[in-house]
Amino acid sequence: SNVVFLELLVTEHPGAGNIVTFGQFLMIALEGFIFTTDFCRKKPVIPISKYVLMVTMFFTVSVVNNYALNFNIPMPLHMIFRAGSLIANMILGIILLKKSYKLSKYVAVLMI
């Protein structure tokens, strides 16, 4: 799995986690630029400033989660840390985008 590969990679090269995270974000951004925005020909659904803020926050949380691997914590505990980013994204969606979710979604996020 992706998490096992990341653990093995970070064990050999401690700084590699952030490079992998950056590469993932770069590929997702490129894919979104090509297919979602049609090379910026489609108007964004949300304001770009709020989108950049959310992406920056998500990237920061991912980098902090990768930093936790430097402390030799067990992988199950690390996975719990990473699941916390889902809660952060939901909270940012509520605050910035004024989203509301079904009760089942709140329960599912809390269960993770």
C-alpha cells in the first residue's frame, strides 16, 4: 500500500516524505488544470483565494504528518494522525465555504 511504501522510503531517506507529498500535490494540480479547468477556460466554482487557502492548509497538514515519521512512531498511530486532516478539511469547508453536511458524514468523520 501507499502508506507502507512511504514508511519504507522515509526509513531510508528521512526527507523523502515531503518530496513525495509535493509530487502528489503537483500531479493533482496538473490533472485539475488540464481536465477540471480545461486549461483555465472554465470559470472556477469557488473563489480562487479561498481555494488557495484550503490547498495551503491541506498541504501544511500533510507536511506535518510526514514530519511525524521522523519520531519513529508506529504506522497505525501515524495513520490516525493523517486521518485528522479529514476533520481539518471538513472544518475549513464549513467555515470558508459555508458548507453543511448530513449527520451521517459528521458521524463517519468522527469514527475515522
